[in-house]
Amino acid sequence: MTSHRLHVWPWLRPLGRLLLPDWLAITIGRDVLAWRDLSERELRHELAHVAQWRRHGWTLPVRYALESFRAWRAGESWYRGNRFEVEARAAERSAEDEA
Ligand SMILES: [Zn+2]
């Protein structure tokens, strides 16, 4: 499993909600910050973001923002249409789900 640290901080909830109403977690480097504990599926989503951080390093926030802008300009959701989120959603499904 991808090396990571999960931090569960309930006080983050109102902060994240300013950006996304149904916000749950954000990943920065290999640190996953969540306002409640994550299910396996939710953790797999965040671990995909850990892998993206490893791949792109500190250029990821810039790439992510540009990608959100591209999605928004194409008439998609800046969040759901962002290819980094599309990739993370695909990673939510485990090997067992596919069997
Ligand atoms: Zn995500």
C-alpha cells in the first residue's frame, strides 16, 4: 500500500466546506487530512492523490488548478471533471470489486 499518513481532524470540516459542500478529505504530499475516518474505498481515492503527489511533486497544486480551470471552461465541474479526480475515482474500485 502507498506510504501515507492519515490525520482525522473533525475541526477541518467547516473549512473544507467553504470549497466543496460534501468535502471529506484532502491530500497534501503523503498526508491525508480528513474530518472523519475513511472507508477503504475513500482511502483508495486519497491514495491515488498520494501517488499523484509522488509523480508531480510540488507542481501538483498548479497542475490541479490548471486542470480545474480547463474542466470549468469546457463546461464540466471544476472538481468532478478534473482529470486528477477522474483518476482517483477510478482507483476507488478495488481488485475484489472487479472480480
Ligand atoms: Zn479526490
